Amino acid sequence: MKERTFTSFEQYERYLKKKMMNKAKCKGLEGDAYVEYLQKHENDAARIWKENDLQKWLEKDGYVTITVWRDETGQRKIGRGRPKKPESEKLKHSIHVRLDDERYKKLTHFCTEKNIDVSEAIRILINNL
């Protein structure tokens, strides 16, 4: 995982351009192929900046830290903040329940006994139906 901090889009763009120029040279690209390679990555830099709404973070914090890592398929990913859960793991429904003292004590006792939170206890109890 790599982290880079930038204070402007121009600084980010210069960093990527220099990096891509070095990569293009290592690949032995010349002429039109070299120019095309650089143009593609300049467009990618602008797209990534826009998709991740990095200008908003730059205005809010005065800098942007970009973390780069590889996913399961080896593709590079750029993101900010907590990674997103897969759709299958997202909990989409919220409920509110009123309990009398006796039931509430039973529920909290069950939670402390199993060392789990109330939400997880309710999920376990629903699965046992």
C-alpha cells in the first residue's frame, strides 16, 4: 500500500506525469505510442480526481492523501476512507423495538453472556426461528 499527499490537482498531475514518463521509457515507448500512453494517463488522472471528489477534500482539509492498493485480481485501486462492503454483506433494514424492563433485562443479560451487541443478538435470535 502506498500513500501520497498532494496540496493541489496540479501537483498530483505533475507527479503522475513524471511517473508515467518513467514507465513509458522503461517500456521502450517512442513517438506516437509514447504520446498516446501519456495522454491516456493524463485523462485517467483527471477521471480519478473527479470520481473520488478529491477537490472537495482538498478544499476542506487543504491536502489530499491518496492510498493505492491492489484488489483480489491484482488491479490497482485508489480510494479514500473505509473500504466499501460487498453488496451481499450490507445490512439494509433498520428496526426500532420497545421493550418492557423484564424483556430488556433478558436481552442485555443474553448480550453480556455471549459478549455481543444488541443488534447481533437480535440477528442470532431471528436466525433461530
